[in-house]
Amino acid sequence: MSDTEPTPRPALTVIRGGEPSDEELAAIVAVLSARSAAAPGEPTPLRQPLPAWVASGLVKGTRTKA
């Protein structure tokens, strides 16, 4: 970031010590519930299928060295 841009505020601040009040705990639960409800139903898979030329080398018995 450059010196002219303001620093963005953190989305969540953790304060150590003490127990949360009932209202604070309810607020956190409400925010996390709303966020998970807004998330897409099916996550994008991290692993993609291998291309055919790569997958063919993984078949047992395939010669891979010259």
C-alpha cells in the first residue's frame, strides 16, 4: 500500500481476556450464521482433473522412461 491510502479496518478484532456477554456472543453467532448462509452451496474443488496425457502415465504398467 502507498502512504496516501488509508489502512482498511479489520473485519474482526479479537480481544483477549474475559468472557463475552450474552449479547456479544449472540452477535458473533448471528454474523457467522448469516455469512455461512450467503456462501455458495457447492465449493469450488481445489483439485482439478488431470489432463489425459498426464493421467495416461499413471496407469500401472505404462512405460514412463525411455
